Amino acid sequence: MVEKLDCLHDSANPPDVFIVERLFSSSLVVVVSAATPQCMNIYHFKKGTEICNYSYPNSILAVKLNRQRLVVCLEGSIYIHNIKDMKLLKTLLNTASNPSGLCALSVNHSNSFLAYPGSVTFGEIIVHDTNSLSIVTMIPAHDSPLAALAFNASATKLASASERGTVIRVFSVPEGQRLFEFRRGMKRYVNISSLSFSPDGHFLCASSNTETVHIFKLEQLGPSGEDDAATWTAYVGKMFSAASSYLPVQVSGMMSQDRAFATAHLLSSGPRNVCTLVTIQELPRLLVATADGQLFIYNVDPQNGGECTLAYTHRLIGVDDNQREGPESEGSQVTVQVQSSPSYAETAALPASGPVTAILTGYSEDGGAKNGEVIPEHEFATGPVCLDDENEFPPIDSCRSGAGGGQGKSV
């Protein structure tokens, strides 16, 4: 249902949260508070219990998780945990300065790839395999520093955008070959805040600090001409393609770029936002959530593209007396927050290298058992909580709802 949102959890006294990440549609959420930005808390929000908490040397800028790994990103380092027992598997030290905490973790835990910036001066992407704990490839994606990264659902493609915000590129994973190049615009640089593939991987959406959200279609024109037929556009495209080998790289690259397949116009520009493509009631929809607490739902024409129509507007936080509506909607007020815990402030002293836990008392700084002590699997201070329990934390395939299922997004 798109005309109504259900509140999954509400806390009467929430902490000053600035990061919330949920494990698909499970009850497991990761929370970082502005009051203690070096501490990460993991909760079972339906039970109202804290599973564990970890502290790190510096402020946490991003947390990503799938059913295999939990990744914590600091400005100059990245920590990779085994999500089943929170053991620290690897620490990537002295990574390129990353003050925005930019990184992407694939939702596919079989191909659990992590992408993050490899340079502060240009857009190099490092792709790390969090299963084998090794670097897979390094991609020179852009001339300017990176601004956004996103994997598709199968982790076979990686999309990227730079701080200039004019060009979006898609690369194959793990090969790192460029597959697509899309031009968002040429007149001005923008700050691209979000990239997201559709569940089937056929479309890619991008939002920025402007009022327009772009949707690109990922399709290769057939070499035999079956897909591009005898149209004037296809003819000109073939001429450009043939001529590109004789032109400077900058010119040939611009000629090969594809424009947006569809666009959606927001009611205002400026507030930071995130976008995603989902299937609701068997129809493709574009969802855009803004930093001021609004959710916009657009209808998308998967055949013809063009301008997306606004179907519904919901306020996620607070009350909006002047609720804006789509042509057939009624807005709804929803507050979505996480349960706080009395043990939240009881954090151990920060270590010199690596995280510690104030809850898993039998664990050392690297997540292993102290002095050879055997810790019962998944035994936490709040009682046994099995993080890989199919019933409590179902895999992504079995937790898809009418909104298209979760992809590790914030609640």
C-alpha cells in the first residue's frame, strides 16, 4: 500500500540519532548517536533490547550491513565485522581521507563487495571482497573526487558519481570495466547525494541538491541493429560511435553519453535526499525521502519514461498541517525511531587501535575470545539472540513486502 505507512517502532525518549541502519526488514537496527558518535549500538527493536555496542577511535561516519558483514567507516579507516558474532575480521587502516563516510556494501552477501574512495584528489574506487578480505579491483572512475556509490542487487554492477555531478558511470564487478555513462546535466555542477539501482537492475536513479531526480535505463544497443532499428536517432548514434575513435577523448566521451530515460520533479530543491526504485502493487515506483522528513512516491512508466507523476506524499517526522497530496492520496503521519537502552552510555574507554565492546565482556579488542575462553555462539548480555536466525532476521528474498523489500536502508 502506498497511501498508508505503518509505524514499526516508536520510542518515547529517543537518543540524538544521526545514523540508523536496518538489516533488510528484520528487527535488527544499528544506531549511532550524535552525543557519542564514536559508539555503535545494535538493537533488536521489536524486543526493545540492546544486543551489543562497540566503540571506535574516531567518529563513525557510516555503517553498512548485509547478512554476512557489518562495515563501520571512519574518516581514515574501515572496520569489517562478521555480523553473526560481531568478530572484527579486518581493519583497513590509512584509507584515503573520507570525511563524508562514503562507501557502499552490496546487499548480496554471497558477493559481498565493499566500495570506497581510493584518493582525495580524483575519483578512484577501491572494491574490496569482504568474504575473502582482499582487494578485488581499483577503478579510475572520475577526474574529480567521488560523491556517490551504489551496487546493484546482484553485485555485478557499481554506479558512481563525482563531486562535479555531471556524469554518472556504471562499471562491471569484479572486472571494473565501464559499461554505461550517463549525463545528468552540462550547465552546472551539482551535489549528487544518492544513487540506487532498481531491483531488476534495469534502471538507475540519481538525486541531488536540485529539484530533479533522474532515472536512467541500462540497456545495450544490439550490434545487429535489432534493438535500435532504422530510426534517425539510432543512425546518428552509429555515426557518432564510428567517428568517436577520431575525436579527442573529452568530445567522444560526451557524444557517447545517454540522457535520462525519466525524470521526477520535487516540490523544492536544497534539502538532502535519498532516492530508490521499488515495485509496489506490481508497479514501478520512485521513492524520494528528504532530510526535512517527507517521503514522495512517484509513478514510473517503464516503457516510455518521461515525466514521473507524483502519486503520494507522506510526512515521516512531525505533523504537516498543509499536507501535499498526489492526485489520489491522503498523507499520513509516521514517526520511525529506535529504542534506546540504559546501557547506552556505559561504554568502555576507547582503544588505541580498533573497536571494543562494553557488552560482549568475554571478547578482546579484535573480537576474539580472551585467553582461549570459548564464548557460546550468539550469547549476548541481553540473552541469546541468533543474528542469523531465519525467523527473526529473514533473508532478503523472503522479506519482500508490498514496497519491494528492504535493501539495508535506514528506517
